[in-house]
Amino acid sequence: MRPVLRSAFVGVVLFGALASIGSLAGCNKPLDDDQCQKIVDKMVDLAALEEPPSDHVEKVKAEVKTDKRTLQNVKDTCVGKMTKSQYDCVMGAKTFQDATQCDQK
């Protein structure tokens, strides 16, 4: 299931790009811990959609969503930096690719 892990961690890297843009958008309220965790969950779920369904995919999803390194990266690059419009974009995305385009919001 390497593609799921790779896609999920690529999603976490997305936080860096989104955060740098988000910090420039002063009129949009920054995200909190809970919202950033929801983005992680959404990105992992979207990445998993690209894989054939299996119990292993569900196990990998659970591991990525609770990975300490992932969660620290979220705190460092998302909390207080990403914006509500970026959050809304990611949460409304239907595919992983759509979510990666949210850095332009």
C-alpha cells in the first residue's frame, strides 16, 4: 500500500505550500488544531480513494491519521497559518488532486 502512504504524506507536504499562501491572506481567519486535523483526515481519505478497497487500506489510513510526525507537521504548518477558504476548499474536494489545488485559494 505504498501509494496510499505516499499520497497521504504528499498531502501533508501540501500544508507547507498552503500555509505560506495562507499567511499572506490577512482577511481570512487562520485555522485551529481541530480544523487542521480534519484536513489531515480528509487528505488521507482522498488518497485512499485512489486505492482498491481493502482492510489494509483502512489500517494504513488509521496509522497515517495518528502518526506523530504527521501531526507535528500539521501543527507547524497549518495551525494559525492556513485560511478558512483553503479549509473549505480541501473539505469540499472530491479527489486528492482537487485538494492539492487548494493552495491557490
